[in-house]
Amino acid sequence: MRVFPALCLTLLALSATGCARPQPVAGAEAACAVAIDRVTTLRGLPAGHVARCEPLGEANGYYPLALYAHCREDLCGSTNMGWFAVRKTTGEVFEWDVTEQKPGPRLTR
């Protein structure tokens, strides 16, 4: 009867390491949350580092968006952290090529 607890621990470990199955994204707001989590995790920043997410609509199965940091100075230039796109069907996050209006490289660990 120890199989069930071991199975539960294994599933928990897999989900914590990012081996969980891809999840569809249900809108631009959800895409912002996914992108903020992914970008801040990869850059080693707290989620609160992002001041706002600016969704750019929809494009060929993606939610393109821009992330902006807080301005911590009296005078700031651009606080743009980059342009990203979240794939609707999987929730994967990509760099977004603003000029070509298409996804670039996928953000990975």
C-alpha cells in the first residue's frame, strides 16, 4: 500500500521540475501571467519586478506582449524588458520579433 504515496510524491516532483504537460492559455491576461512568471524566473527576478504587461492582441496562434519594469529612478528611459509571445495552445513563451511580427526563439531554462 506504499505505492500510492510514492506515486503522489513522484507526480509532485515532476510538476515542480517543469515536466508537467503544456497547458493552453485562455486569453491575453492569462498570457501576461505566464510570460511574467517565465521571464522573471529565467532572469532570477521577483515577479514584482514587472510593473505592467501590455498585450498586443493576437497573432497566428500567439498572444504577443511587452513587459515593462518599474522605474526606480527620478528619471527613466525605457523600462521595456522585452517583447514576448505566448503560444495559445501550449503556454510556451517565445521572444517576439516586432519587425517580422512572428515568434523568435523559445525561452528555455
